Amino acid sequence: MHLNVPGTWTASSDLPVSMGAEVYQIDPLADPRWSEFVARHPRSSLYHSQPWLESLKRTYGYRPVAYTTSLPGFELRNGLVFCRIESWLTGRRIVSLPFSDHCDPLVGSEDDFEKLISILLPVFQKEHWKYTELRPRRMIARVPRWLQPHRHYCFHSLDLSSGVNVLYSSLHKDCIQRKIRRADKEGLEYREGRSPELLAIFYGLFVKMRQKHGLPPQPLEWFLNLAECLGPAMQVRVAFHQRRPAASILTVVHRDTMTYKYGCSDPELTKLGGTPWLFWKLIQEARSAGHRELDLGRSDWDNSGLIAFKDRLGAKRIPVTYWRFPKPQGVADALSDGRLQWLAGKIFLHTPAPLLSATGRLLYRHIG
């Protein structure tokens, strides 16, 4: 579909276009050019990929859409991908992308980005979206005046190009290395794969951990869809102590990056060091497989414990800013700023696991 600036939808590209620019809307799940484009663009990530977008659509009903200045039938030169979220609770939003730690604009230059976003923002206004949100990993050098910073996060990335001995020496001696030795001494057992059995073990620990923190878990369907859509790129790793699951992490590979996406552990077995032990195995495996980077995801700046843990793995901190236009108000604002999460946490802290999981199935599609 062709967009005729300043924001009207047209069925033909033969009409005059103001500002000397044309932007085309494509379906990244149906257009074969999108997967080819993501495969070659240096800033693409797991979150741009068709399997990730398909998982979002299947689980939450979000509709992916991408915008480009490339003509139909020609190789894509740039693209911004979003999901349309239609919610009676939090409003109609267009987000790049929900449940994704980061999603860089896939452009060749700052000029490309400015051109695309300058055309799209009036279009989004005309479509009456409550707000538009961008979640780039990299800093935007020239930010259009109508985009406002909304949330700030701490992102961690571990460079895997060093030797194994250097990577191990970068681990915190007491908080990580000592716990790895403890896990070895305790005789923890390791399993890796994507079988229904391992995924069920992971999800059981995940629900238990979320319940401890007073938070509903993402629905099981989300993880089942990730497993089906991503295939072997998604792996579950589990540490067992005397056949009892002690800790688990879920990772995804995209090109030369290993992404740590979810982690959980049994609170009663934390002292055994299962989580640091799993991360050290992950680091070694990722490096042996030739991956360049371990993406450890974002953390809230007020979550000092999580930030410290990632620091102690030897990862580098990078500030990340999410941008919105305009700044949201009302229920969506309260949800995103954490006020309702805090209140809900007090209630969910004592909610039985089955009811907590059912709550997650109902809520998450509204808060992506």
C-alpha cells in the first residue's frame, strides 16, 4: 500500500506526492523481501525477524506492519517495523516492538530515518493511534522535536571475541566464579534442548519465580509459539540438582548474536549457584559456535540487583531510551510507568499459581 504524504492512504502511486517522498506499507510476514532484508542489514536483530513477529501475532493478536521508501518489486533499502495493538484497556497503539528489548530502525543513515519518521508521524496521527513508540538500541543522533523520551533502560552486551580464559577472568570472582565452583562441587546436571518436557520444566520454574515477585507470567502459549516459530534457534537450558530443576534460561540465536531472553530459578535452590553456572556454560557454547555477541537484554535502572548481576558477567552497560509521540496519558501511562504494576504486585504476591497464569493470559495482550 502506498502512502501519499502528508498522511492520506491511496491505492495508486501515480498520484502527486508532496515533500518529494513516498513511503510504502508492507506486511513483513508476507513480503519475501523482508526476511532477505533482515538477513543482510547490519543492525537487524532477533526482534526484526519473521519468526519473532509471527510469535507476537499468534500469541497476542498484534498485527505487524513495516514501512519503507523502497518501491514495490525492488530490493528493500530501509524499513521501520511496528505492531498495531488494539486494546480496550490501554488504547490503540503502534509500537516498535512490543515485548522486545530493542528494535533499531533499519536504515542506511540518519537522513533515511528522519525522512521516514517525518512522513509517518503525521500518518499515525491521522489514523488516531493513542501513541507511537520507538525502542531503538542505538542512540538516535538527530531526534525530531516531536519525539519525546519516555523510558530509560540499562542494556547489557557481552563481547565474545576474547579467549575463554579472558572471559572467565572477567567474571566476578566471588559472586560468579565462586558460585560456578559451588555448582560443580554440588554435581549439578545440565540439559539443553527444546523438547516439550524441557519447556514445561522451564515454565514451571518461570511461574514460580514470577509468583515470588508478585507478577503474572507470560502465557504458556507465548513460549510454545516461540518454540514452533523459531525452531532450533530457540534453546532451553536447565540445571538439575538430584533430578530437581534448580535454574533455567531461554536463549535465541539470530545471525552472530546469542540473545538471553528469559531466566528463572527455584528460590529454595538458589544457593547452589545454578544460574551463574548456566550462564558460564552459555558463554562458552556461544563463543564455540562462533557468535560475536551475547545480548543480555534491558534492565530497569531501579533494578540494581539485575544490573549488578549482568555487570558481574563482564558485560558492558549501554543506556537505552524509548521514544514516544505524543506522551501517553491515562491507563496506558499508568501501566507503562509502573504504578499499576506496583499495586498489582501486592495483590498477585499471594495469588495461587493457576490463577496467576490465567491473569497473565488476560493481561499481557494489553500491555505490550
